[in-house]
Amino acid sequence: MEKEPVTPGRIFSDLLEDNEPQAMAWVKGGSGAPYLSGLVKFYETPYGGVLVEAELFGLPDTAGAGSSELYNMNIDTDIRGNESIPALLSSQGYAWMSFYGKRLTIPDILGGTVAVSRRADNPSGQPSGQKEEPVGNGVIRLTGSKSGSERIRRGR
């Protein structure tokens, strides 16, 4: 029986499943989203960069039952400025996503803020020129875990 190849996707899956993040942000909603809460976790990778996992509950979907809405998530730091990351798709107020950010590092993002805002796109998906509506944020803090890339299991 052939052994499965070790790919970046497999490594990332193992990081999420078997390791503690090196940094996290607890995201809380503001007055416009009082039920919003969730965690954004940051993992070092053996490829440089950071694997980011976000899970949010209570996003204020306004289109009614069964609705889905897009939200922007940004990482604001003193060192790197504002890093836009892929959009969050909320389904009935819940969103989960992960992505790999080659330009991010744990030291650069520590003390920065994860900011979540409602997208201001029009129905065609094109920018509308309207200001985004902030719904929540959280400060990125060190967790005390060692580098996940040091503990990755290379196969099962």
C-alpha cells in the first residue's frame, strides 16, 4: 500500500488537528453585533508564514432565516499595517475558514488587532464605495505554545 504524499495541505491539516496555536485573538462584537464571539488562531508553518484559522459565531446576518453574508477580516499591526485576508462567508451567523499567509509572521502580528466588518459590496459583488460597517475585533496575543512546525507529524 502506497503512503500518502506529504503536501502543504496535509501539513496544514495536521497543524490544525494536532497542535496548539502560537497566537490567538478572541473576537468580540460591538454594539451592532452584541452576540458576536469567536477565536482566530495563528500557527507557524515549516514554510514560513502563518496558517490562520477563524471560527466566529453570532455574526449579524440581516437577510433573514437561512441567509449568508460576506464579511471582511483584517489584521492591523504597527509593523505591517493593515493586512487584508480572504472574506468570511457567514451562514446563519456562523463562519469558519482557514488560509495560509506567506507574508505574516507571529512576531509581526502580536499585539495587533483582528477586525471584522460587514462588506459594503453591492449585489453584483463590486465595491459600492460605501464605508464598511465594523462588527467586532480582538487583540492578537501569544499563547505560550512552541512552534507548531517543530511538532508536525509527517505521516500517519
